[in-house]
Amino acid sequence: CPDRAGRLVPVHLNEYDNQLICQGAAILCAARGIEIRDTSVPGISDAVPMDRISGDGIAVLQSRGQLFHRRLNRQHIVTRTDNIVAFTQEVTITPHESVGVEHQVSVSTIAGPGEVWLQTGG
């Protein structure tokens, strides 16, 4: 369980081509028939383990803080890598070198088209 208040959001996978890529810790539960598999996202899987969820049904995602859903056309967002909760397969994730003096922070650029769910509270 998260150590601070978070959010739960049901996601109907049929609205997202029957699959999403999610942070492993973000998947709370899923309907029977939903498949959850480890997946590799180049550059970020080392920092944040990722899973691919697929099938026809509902999965419930959880976040550590507030949860934001954004539809990206040609926009991009730069965020801490561990703030990425989930994204559709069309989204491109580009990791950057870790930054910070005392504490290294992994940062990535998320580019559309596609949809992404981000959380606060890294």
C-alpha cells in the first residue's frame, strides 16, 4: 500500500486499443481475462519496472498522489520517470541522464500522439 494518499482509477482497456503500458506498482487489480506481463521500455525499465496490460475489460490503476490523465497530440511533457503511471503504446518515452547533486533523479520526455497518466509524489 502507498504510504501517502493516492488515487484509484478504473481504466476500460477497450478505449485504448485493449492495452496499456504501466508502472508495475500502479496496477492494483484487473478483471478476469486481462493479461499482465513484464515489458521492457528502453531507458526507463531499469529505473521503473513496467508491465503491459492487455485484454478486453477493466484494470484499476493506483497512484501515490494526484493522478492526471493527458491526451497528447504533438505535445511533449518532461517529468520524473517515476511519475509515469501508464501510457498508450503510441507514446514515445525518451529518458535523459539522471540529474541532481546529492540525489540522482531520472527524468524522461513523453511525446505524443497518445495518452499518458502521471502522478504527483515521487
